[in-house]
Amino acid sequence: MARYAKDKRQHSKNVKVISIILALIILAIIGLLLENELLENKNKAIGTINPIVEDEQNNKHEEIVNVDYIPEKMGNYKVLGRLVIDKIGVDNNILEVCDDDSLKLSVTKFYGPGVNEPGNIVICGHNWGGILKRLSELKKNEDTLYMINRETKTKVNYIVSDMFTCGPRDLSILEQNNDGKRKVTIYTCTPSGANRVVCIAKET
């Protein structure tokens, strides 16, 4: 009888020890689960913050402006935005298509990305009696211009970084290798029509 009572006490003690061990294991598992959940929430928070920071860095030169005065279309052509060069009196819509008829209306996009997007947007216009007749008056590292994207309502300022004349078959002005920076190349014919006056401007 005494032996039975002793075995019963030992069994009860073993059950308590096992229960304590199981409880500790369960607590450890719960702790690990909570830690993983906290890490996931932290990573999610970081993931939502970083893109905002990156966007702020990429768009720090942009300004949101009113575009109500910029029409959706000009004639049969879609309007991408506005080109403004105060020094030479340019304040004109940028048309999406470049052809003989659109060039009679305004300046046009000739090549490249959209207005104020990374890359080199190439814009052209008439010289002789046209919108860009005074383009050659712009000075490198001195004069400025800006463009407005009608769709995104963003305005970006640019400074003239180069001015030169080239032949009509010089395709170097179309190059896009500029490290993803925003650039605008504006060109027009010389008065004789034999060459091209080129203005390159980079965002400030």
C-alpha cells in the first residue's frame, strides 16, 4: 500500500513536470509567432514608407499647377502640355504628333518620352516667322524654361545646358543615354533651312 502511494505521488509529480515543460514549449512557440508577426508588420511598414521617400526624391523638382487653360486638343491633335520660354516669348502647347499641319499650329513632340518624364524629349517647331524663330538667342547656363504636363498637372523647370548648330541628318540630338534624368532638346531650322539650331536643357 505504501509503495502504491509512493508511485502515485511520483506519477503526479511527473505529470506536473511534463505539464510545465509543455506550457513552456507552448509559450516559446507563441513568442516566436508573435516575433515573426512583428517583423512582418515592420517590413510592411518599411515597404510602404520607402516608395514614398523615393517618390519624394524623384519628384522634388515638380510643382503641381493648374492646367485648366491647356486644351485637350488643338485642331485634330492631342495636347501633351505646355512649353514656356519667357526670354524669347514662347508660351505654346506641345502637340503629340509632328507633321506639316501640326507644325503650323504649335510646337510638337518629335521623339522621346512624355513631357517631364525621365529621358530626352525632343521638341521641334518652325523658325522662319514661326514660334522658335528666336531660339538661337538662348544662352548656355544662363537662360531657363519650363514645361507643364497637362495630364499629370506637373511643372518642371529646366536650364539651358547647351546651344549649337548641326546638320539636318545629325541624329545625336535624339539620344536617350542621360542616366534617367529629365532633359528637353528643342530644335528648329536656321533661317536658310540648311541646318538646325539646337537647345538642350536639363531639369534644375
